[in-house]
Amino acid sequence: MSARVALGRKFHAEGAAPVATIAKVLSVSRQSIYRTPKVPRTETGQRVRLRLVAPPLPEDWETILIGPGLVDVETAIHILARRHVAAGYRLIRSRLKKKGYQVNRKKVARLLKAWGFTRAQKKPHPKAQGKPFNIIAPNILWQTDMTSVWCGEDGWGYLTAVIDCFDRSILGWSFELRCRAKDCSPAMAMAWATAFPHGVDSDQEIAVTLRHDNGTQFTSHHFREVADDLGIKLSRTAYRHPDGNAFIERVFKTYKEEAVWPHDFLSFDEARAELIRWLIDYNEERPHSSLNDLTPAEARAEALTNHKTAA
């Protein structure tokens, strides 16, 4: 601190002259004259960073209901950060809004950082991930793929999922210990039954395109025959071009971050139970930033309602 600023602060403390006058005489900014709180320092002179402590969690934090009248906002932030370890501050804040809390995103970010829940910054993707089609409504473009999950003593489990690219809803899935074509096709059949629960009239034309990669399960005769029976058009991605299946690839990454990597499954049944819990949360509870913080179920219901009204 310069001697001039120190002298100015002394005069200001004694009330000798207005701050503006002192700053003008000393040719310094007014901000430098105001008193600032003392920052705690160590014996070597280094600044001590104050670390906030997260509020204690209730014993039943894994199942407790969250709401403004039930738990305070900081405890709610701590609970959601523990429940959803892969979520960033934006998603935590969106979940809080769904529960009825009014909280600034900067406060959520500040508390998560102070409590040690800050996630590492993502590296920019080297390729532009554009939408492969002009998706203007549900049931126009679906995507499917398969991923593997280690199930302890039962070995690898294989998840096949079908997502609607318009509203990000997971319409169908299958989870099996084998990855044959007949183990993948039930996911497509479930997606069709979910999208058209009352069936399709004889005069109604289905214009659903299901995009998949070049895996042998999806290019098999069995898979193509099931698609033909359902009236679904299949579309392959280009070789070594995962961006062509970007929506389902991103869903699988979210699934691994939120429901696979935080656990160490001991059996296939344990992995399947966690998968079902995650699917319900993803479709019905988890806000999606690209859907204006609506859940996939809300965005799909809104789009289908608007379509019926327009018709």
C-alpha cells in the first residue's frame, strides 16, 4: 500500500474531508481509499483461503423428499450434489427449480466449488455435432446403439436403447447378458409400443427413421426384418463417424457418469435395478438444458399435445 493511500485512509477515518476530495488531491481512485477487510494470512504471509463447510446431511438423505418447506436450500444443494455426482451447477440449479426453490445459479456454483463438488472443465469437441436431420416433431428420427456394463460375478451386461432425437426421451431399452441381434431388437419393439400405445390405423403412415451404426446386430437380417414388420425405416451412420449418432452416444455418456461409474455392481440384477431407477429419473425428473429445462417426458407431452391441437 502506498503512503499516499494510507494517509488518505487515515484522513477519511477521522472524517477530515470527503472521500472524493481526498482522492482528487492524492490523484488516486476513491475505491483505494475505502477500508477493506483484513484477509487472514499465515506466518509466511500467504493468504488463507476460507473453505465453507457443507451442511450436515440427514440420515435418510438418499430418500428424503426435497422442498422449500422440508429442507433449507443449502441442505437441498448438498443432497442433490450427493445424489447426482455427475451433475454440474446448472443441472443442480434446474433440479432445485423443479422442486420449488428460487436460487441464483451463481450461489449454487459458489457453494459447490467451496464444498469440493466442482467438475473439471470439458475439452471442446474437435467436430461440430449438428443434427443429422431437420427434427421438427417427435417420432421422426430415432437413434439406437449398444453399450456394455460390468456386472461383477455375472460378467458383462449389454444395454441397447432407443432415443427420440426431438425430445431426448428414451422410448425403448433392453438389458441382457448377451449381445445378439435378437437381444437388441426388443428395444426397438418397446420404442414402437411406447410411441404408439394405441397402435396405428391402417390409413396412418409411419415416417420414423431409426439411425444406427454399423454393428453386426443392427445390420443383421433379424433386426431389419423386425424393423420392416414395425414399419420403421433404418438408416446407417457413416463408417467411423460417431457424430452421426450423437444423441444416443451422449445419453450413454450421461448414463455411465450418473449410474455406472459411481457404483461397483456385484451382479446383473443389481446393475439392472440401478438402470431402471436411472431411466425413470432421466425421462421424468432430470431437466434437459436443450429442452429449456423441461424433462424429456414434459417436452414430449407438450409436443404431442400441440400436434393434436394443430391437427
